[in-house]
Amino acid sequence: MRAAPTILHLDMDAFFAAAEQAAKPSLRGKPVVVGGLGPRGVVATASYEARRFGVHSAMPMAQARRLAPNAAYLVPRFGFYRSISEQVMELLGRLSPLVEPLSLDEAFVDLEAGGVARDTASALEAGERLRRDILATTGLTGSVGLAGSKMLAKIASEEAKPDGLVVMEPGTERELLGPKSVRILPGVGPATGEHLRRAGMTTVSDLAEAGEDELVRLLGRAHGASLYRMAQGYDDRPVVAERDAKSVSVEDTFDVDLHDRVRIRTEVERLAERCVGRLRASGHSGRTIVLKVRRFDFSTLTRSETLRGPTDDPLVVREAAGRLLEGVDTTGGVRLLGVGVSGLADYTQEDLFAQAAEDSAGTAEEAPAPEAVPEPEERPAAERRWSPGHDVRHALYGAGWVQGSGVGRVTVRFEQPQSPPGRVRTFLVDDPELEPAEPLPLVDGGADTAAVA
């Protein structure tokens, strides 16, 4: 534990939804929900306006629509969010060489390592300056927590939401934590929280008073001892600049269970291609291929195959995933498929391409190769899928975004981040003057935030 609150935790406020509101003037101040829009979709982020109706992340989208039927429901644009995240992370990097990203919208910063803070006053100044810089650069707000440990800094940033800053002075940890729910501590989820409640422990002070021996008896040696230390406010984990990825994976949940074996194989191969794209983007290769299958009855199976060496070759990953699929019973239907690569390395072993050919040749019966499915941008205009929230450009009306589509038509609102709320127009889905477009910068004169939508 440090003697000064020089560990900073930043958490952007309702990041995905806030980014959409900043990009779309007509949505500002209104409930916005970002996530999968299919029958089995889940909420990724809800704006604060939507949260007033009870909508929250990880909620089934169908339930969110019942709670907030008049909200704007948009598909995620991860490339767009990533470009904003890069701007934010660059600002954090100016504060310190020790920045530990947790996700696109969340990170720890060691202000002491950067030499910008040694005491409460200088830490507070750095935190307020960061919030101003983020707003000026991205047009978005973030909440900041300052404390002498990572755990407490994260708790402080949660208390600061939205758009605030909270300092947790070293020496006050037990007093501040005592009355709070045990659920505020890392590692205490619904099941552990209920187990502790049945034992008469609902607050952090209850844990501290129970003592380490009692918590070990209830939760086991590792978890009990760790929870007792946290209840005392103790956390000595350092801020780590490089968080090594252990795996790269992609998965899809289908609106309707898949039964056709060839279709399932097609989806696995498509997921393998996407997985390799992420693998290459991260600068890694991997040697263990993992297939995930969730069946109609919600049972989940995972199968893996370890290669002779690391690869980032799409043919190798695709063929390995296909072999794993052959050993999985999909009778009854499949609701989710996933492909991952683990055992990551910073290099590839070129002769694995030959391994894929050898393994394929040794297969007695192999499913017929499906016809190639063109990427969305390669499809004829009439086959385009106009997803709610995605950017478009019309030859006459300029930049806008898709509000919805159906029955052969697409509705577009024409507005830009710096414009007033714009007008809505409807076109045929194959209108040759309407094209997909890249997002516009949120702030005039800011860095380019364009990304493929």
C-alpha cells in the first residue's frame, strides 16, 4: 500500500453508448442501448438515460426492449470504439510509462512512475487534467479514482460515476470500505455473496470482524485469505504495463439453432478466418486450436488440438477447427459456435502449411467444401445488410446513419457529430447513391477516428 493516492483508475462513462450519442446529435439525452439485436442478443452498454428504465449490460436484449421500448437500439461498432480508445490510451501514456489497459474503456495508471504525482495534491491535479484532456480530445467523459492500490482506485472510480473524480486517501480504507456491501470487493459475485449472506456477512466490516480463519473455513484457503486482506483494504498488486494475451477467440450466437451439418461447418470456417484476423492484428501466432459448441440444451462442449508449432495461417486454423468439429455431436441443433487460438507466441512456424495438407490428406471422409460466401462489402447492393447505427453516405444528402431497415427499404438520418439533429429519409435498399461509410471524427480538429463500420 502506498502512502499517497498515486494509482489512478480511469473508466469511461457508458463508453459504447456515449460514443454513439456523441456521433449522433439526435440521440443526445435519449436512451441508447448497444448490443446484439437478434432474439438472443445481449446488451453491451446502456446509456445513463436507458439505465433509468432498468436496462444494464449483459441483460438479454429482449428484456431491455420490454423495459425501454422507445430507446434507440444499435449494433456495436468496435472499430470506431477502438479508435477512440487509442486516443484515450495515448493521453494516459503521457502521464506515465506504466499504463495497464483492462479493456477499451478502462485502465490503471501508476502516476508515481510517471513522476507526475507524489502526493494527494499532485495526484488530484493529474486526474482533473486527464478528465479535461479526454473531453477535449474525444468529446466523451470518464470517471477517475485515485488511491494507494489498484483495488481501491477501481472502487473510487465506480463511486465517481458519472463524470467525476474520487480520491481515497491512504489510511482511510477500512473506514470507507466498512459499510459497503461485500459485493464491492473483487471476486465476490452473486454466489459468493449469497454464501456470505447466509453466514451473516453482508458488509466489508463484517468480513474484517469475522477474521481470516472463519473466511478460510467458509471459502477455502486461497479465496478466504485473499478476501480477508481485501476487507482490510490491502492490495499490493503493481500496475503492469504489458498484459500478455493468453488467447484470441471469436464466437457467434445464432438467432435460430443450426441443424444442417454443412452450414455448421461453414460457420466454423468463417469463425476461424475471423479468429486468424484478430490473431494477426495482435501480432501473435498460436499452437492450440480450440472449438466451442453450445448445443440446443445449453450444454457447452470444448475441443482442442495442439499443433507442432505456432501458426497464424488461416488454412491451418480452419482445417484444425474442422477436424475438431467432426468429433462433436450436433444432433438436436447448435445455438453458439466459437473458434479460438491459445498458446500464443510472437512468431510462426512456416512448415505448418504443409501440416494442414498432410492432415487433410489423411482424413477418410471429409465434408464437402462449402461455397465461398462473399464479405458484405463484396455483395451486390441489393444484398447489403443495413445495420442500425452504421454510417452511410448519400451522393446528394451526404453523411448519415442507419436508423432501421426492412421490407426492401432503409431509413437514414442525415446528421454529423458537429451538426444539429438531422432529417430522416427512406430509400430502397439497393439505391446506388447510398453507400456504407466510415465514422466521422467526434471533435473538430481531433485525430482521425475513422474505422471500418
